[in-house]
Amino acid sequence: MDIDLPYILFWAVLGSGAIIVGHKCWVRLQPVLGSTSSAYERQEGSATVPAVVEFAQSFFPVLLLVFVLRGFVAEPYQIPSESMLPTLKVGDFILVNKYAYGLRFPVLGGKFMDVDDPARGDIMVFVPPHDPRYFIKRVIGLPGDRVRYANKTLFVNGRRLNHEFVREFTDPRLRIKVKEYIEESDGRHYPIYKSAGYEPAQEWTIGPGQYLMIGDNRDRSADSRTWGLASAENIVGKAVAIWANKPPGWQWPSFERNRWLSEATN
């Protein structure tokens, strides 16, 4: 079961804030409602503050700080699949820059401040049109582009994206041959995987506020080739760094893969 932490934080902040404000209003209304001055003074003392109010007063600043940081600054995200191999591995914890593409209202959605637009080659976290969960793919097509995918090769506005062969190896789990290339797009270089097999050609004309998102592991990625274009309204942020890796199972996290993602794409 997926836990929607932003919603939980939102309601936790709202609930604890409401408890604090409600208690203050109730205490201030005691003289108006006819309480004695001594009773009113006792309510003002910290010893008589209800436990639920004490908890709300203690946790509200922390919850608010975490909510603001996750909503407007940065958010952690763990890679769940092999769709971005070899750049990102299963279990990688990445840092998502939430303001790189503009500030948006947490939970409610909607951008209220422009900062920058996604660039070709960026690794972007977003919500796809068919699933409410976060996805992470590479930006290939920008608004106004015409992109064609044929013979497992990308053509952007009539120009073939260059890719240089690096090596061939056998996937030990799937027992298939995989070739690694370095693909170049708008001066940015990043590794991709391809394997043998037929895939029908596709072509897209990218409209305003739309993006073509494709995984680096080209034959093991469910992306825009399957479910269509991503919307600018559903952008979460830009992946900027790997800060830890926790393989599946009972294993300790490691920090050997820590790096800025720009190191792999420039």
C-alpha cells in the first residue's frame, strides 16, 4: 500500500494548528462565559493544559517545517524499478528539487511562481496520466518538438540522437544480451541500455505543456511510449542527486553511489 505522505503532513499540520487555535480561543472565552478569574488563571497555566494540546504545541512547528521543506524545497524519493538503469538503480534514494521548475502549492497543486522549464536530458519526477504515483524518467521531447522513435533510435525534429556503443553484456536474471550506449542530446551525455527485439515505430507532436518521458533502460521501461505524454501540471520536480542506496531486503543502506546527477549527464 502506498502512503501519501504529503497529504498526511498537510492534515497533521492543519489538525495540530486547529487544536492550538481552538484551545486559545476557548481559554480567552472563559471570562465571557462566566468562569471565575481563578479558574481562568488556572487554565492559562501550563500544568492544566490538556495533553492533546501539549502534543499539538510540541509537534506543530516540526510538522510545519517538514511540510514546507517537502512542499517547496526538496523531497526524497526511492527508485522502485529498473526503468532508469544504468543511471539509477533499484533502491537508490534521490533528492528531488521541488522549485527547479517553479513553485507549486503542496497537495492542492497549481503553480504560483515560474522558475525554469524542464530541459531535454533532465531526469524528472512527475505524476503520469494513468497512475497517481510518482514516476521518474528522462525528458526527451519538449513542447513544440516532433519526435520519432524507430528501430530503437530517437529522432528529435528530424535529427537523430547520436549514441556511442560502450559494451555488451548478458543480463544474469533475464539471460538476454544487453548493449550499453552513451546517448547525446542537446550537448548532454547519459548512458542507456538497449536489447534485441522488435518494437513498432512511434511518432509524437509535443503540444504546449506536454513532455515526452522515456526511461534510460529502453526495453524495460513503461513510459510515454505506453501511456502517452506527461503534463506540466503534474510535474513534481527535478532529480538532482543520489544520497543513499538501500537494496531490497534486510540490508543496510550504503553511500557508495552518492553523487550529483549532473555528473552523469553533462
